[in-house]
Amino acid sequence: MTQTKKLIQPKLGVLKLAEKLGNVSEACKVMGYSRDSFYRFQKLYEEGGELALKEISRSKPLLKNRIEPDIEAAVVAYAIDEPAHGQTRASNELRKKGISISPAGVRCVWLRHELHTFQRRLKALEAKVAQDGLILTEGQVAALERKKQDEESKGEIETHHPGYLGAQDTYYVGHIKGVGKIYQQTFIDTYSRVAFAKLYDRKNALVAADMLNDKVLPFYQEQDIRLLRILTDRGTEYCGDRSHHEYQLYLNIEDIDHTKTKAKSPQTNGICERFHRTIQDEFYAIAFRKKMYGTLEQLQEDLDIWMEKYNNDRPHSGRYCFGKTPMQTFKDSINLAKEKELESHFEPVNT
């Protein structure tokens, strides 16, 4: 069946059904058309036959109302120059340059060029940079950084080598009689998926910093690479006034950047969330059935044994693991981190 036939057939069908039933209202109800549409179809069919029914419902653009090509080009260019600006801001700024166009007009142009959202304008900017090698303005750099932070806050993590980004989170393990509530501080290298876990009887900024100082930073120091950034949720153990918040102070001292997940969405730290499901199913659910723990130290000893197996013996399906264990992935890719660190120490010489 041709495209023309597909367009004509439903309209012709309602006319024939009305004739067969002898009832216009019933035919319109069955075919999903209004009575006004039926009589419009009937008139067109009587005057021009089947072809008159083609594309009658599709509105035709009024090209005489389209803005001038030079104005349209300026609106498109502005979207790429200032991707963070909305249609109202764009309209106002263009008027300062002598280009008169309403906010609605700006949006119409952006819709035609698929630039009507912040994400689409950033995508166009990235394509322009890749193709033409543009030098970015401060506004463009800020917009791209904002996109990067938004993606990280939603779990779309950008990571290039071990130590590039670590994810830290607090996991409530449960309650042990005689000990009280048990919390686990979790840290995962987002590239290799090497993980660390330490148990505490409380959750606050001090224990969050202690986790890094006791287990995480010594590991990276042994491997002779730096931990550059950490992703956390917005819990009070991770966020606070830098002047007296232990965790924030520790990150400043160690020169580690801090990225936070989207507000009120702690589940967006997806790597830690997935690890917590694994450790609950494969360790805690089994350990608490097999053994009664009287102290935090006893549970930590068994946890350390399981973590050793997780990092060294258990194949991982992470993006960069390719079925290898987290520790093997770390060792195989450590050269990426060292090459990046070496590049940062030497600026290119202009000849």
C-alpha cells in the first residue's frame, strides 16, 4: 500500500461506513472522527474524489511568516555561543545587537534546528568544537562543566583511569545486640571497581574522613597514584561548613575535589548502591545466619576476608573490567593514571 493510500483509506472508510450503517454519528464514533470532519471529508470527496482527501488535515507552513535567514542564523549562532541562556535571555541580548525577535520566535528557530533544550544546545556546541576546533568562551566552559556535574549527579559518571573518581557512601548494616547500630563506610574506585569497606557504630564527618585516611589514601599511595575526586551524596557526614567540617577539611588537606549527587536523590550514586546490594546478598545475609557477632571487630574481620575475595578473586562486569577482577583491572590500567599525571607536569612547548 502506498503512502497516499494510507492517508486516504481512513477518511474514505468513515464515508463508506456511514453509508452502510445509515448513521453518521455511529460511523464517526467507530472510526474516531468528529461529525464536522465527516462532512468536510464528504464535501471534498464529492468535489474531487479520493485524491482530494490526501493530506487535508496537515497544516501547511506559511513561509511568508518565516523570519529572515540572516536573523535565523544569528539566533542559531547565539544558541551555540551561550547554550545556558533561555529564549527570553536570548531575545533580550539579540535586541541589544539590533536583531529584533521575540522569545517565542527564538524558540521556533531553536525547534527547527533542534536547539530548544539546554542539553541539545550543549550537544551542538560539542560538535562545533570537535569539527572546527573553537576556542571556548568562559560561558561555554561553564555550561560544559555544568553538564558534566549534572551527568555525574544523575549517575552518568565520567571516569578515565584509576584514581580519577572515587565514590563514597554510608550503608546501614543493622543492629547488633550489645553493640547497637552498625554503619558501613563504602569507597569504590569508579574505573577499576576496587572497593573498601569499614564498619562504625555511628555516621558522622569524622568516621567518613577516617575511612579515607585508614584504608583508601594508603592504598593509592602504595600504588603511587593520586585520588583526584570523590563523589558522595549530600548527607551531613559529607557536606558542611569547610571551616569546621572534618570531612571537608580532610579533602582540602589532601587536595581532593568533591562532587555531590543530585539533591534529595542519594540513589543517584549508583555504583555504591549496586555494591551495597551485592554485599548484602553475598556477605551480610549469609554471615548473620551462620554466626553470632558480639563485637564490631569480629564482624570487621569477616568483612575484610570477603572484601579481599571481592577485589582479587571475583570477576566483575564493570564497564572497564571486561570480566577481570577489580584489582587486576586496577593493575592493568594504572599506567593510564601515571601517564595522565606525567602530562599534567609538563606543558606543551610552542614552537
